[in-house]
Amino acid sequence: MENNMFELAGKQPGDQTPDQKQKFYLGTAAVLVLVMLIAVPLAVFPLNGKLDDAKSLRDDVLGKKAGVQQQLKVLQDAETALSGVSEVKQSEYLDAIPDGVQQDTLIKNLNDLATKYGVVLSGVQFGLSDTQELPKRVNMSASFQSGYSDLLEFLRAIEANRRRIHVKTISVQVIPQASTSAVNFSLEMEAFYQGK
């Protein structure tokens, strides 16, 4: 079929002069160079944005990997520390810093302590801390009513409580109409828990 095309044009495949062949090759080369000059930037420019995205993703993954490695180190250190601890002590640690917030247990615990020491629990508010530190923290604000001496005993009981509770601030207000040394007081506290 190739020979038929040349016959229709009146030429045979070998009839081209060297000058015509050179012009044909130069023309073909020029077209290829022109196509490459257009195609390469069209292919490379979109890749520049993708390259920046890929670098950003890589940096993000490396940062998260470092965070995971740091948390893994903390976990390994804790496991090493607990390996020599008896099961009774491990149970005490879990009571002090339980798995999960357990707000209902905190309220019951505070109410039981308050009742035991003659203190009336008026209200409790909770808010999770946004810190990444371990163990995690739950912030609490609670208001109470009691006698002054009961307040002191109640504070000692919170410090000695099995559940680890840290009293951050205390606000005390004396009730002037009361015949005894009655006080209203508020505590800003934080309790600790294990969690994600």
C-alpha cells in the first residue's frame, strides 16, 4: 500500500533528493521541539503545586510520627515502671487515675466525702482540658456549704482521696446571718484520667 501512495503522487520512495530529505528531517525536528516546548511546561507547572502539597503532607506525617514516637516512649516508660509494681499497687494507680473521665463517679465521690464531713454539695460543673499532657485532665468547679472546721477536714479528705484530685483554687465566703461559723465555698479542681 505504501508503494501505491507514492505511485499516485507520481514518485517512488527513493526519488527524494538529499536536500528534500534534510528539509523533511529539519521540519520534523522543529515540530518535535515546538511540541516539547509546549508540552513540558504544561506538564511541569501543575506538578509544582502537587510537589508543594506532597512536601507539606510529608512534613505533617513526620510531625505526627514524632508525636506517636513520643507517646510510645511515655507508654514504654510507664510499662517499665509498672513491671516491678505489684497488682495491688497497679489497682491503686488505676483508682487514682482511672480509664476515662468517669464524671458520675467523681460526683458520687465528692458527694460521699462531703456527706462524711458535714459539707453540703450545692453544684458541680465539668470541662475537659485541651492539654495534650498525659495523664489527661478534667476541670471541675464545685460549690459547697459547711462550717469552717468541716471545710478544713473536707479539704484534707480530698487530698487523701483514692481518685487523684488537685485543688487549684479555693474561694470562701462567710455567711453573716448564720449563728455558727457557716461558710459557702467554691473549689476549682482538676481530676486526672487515662484516655485518648
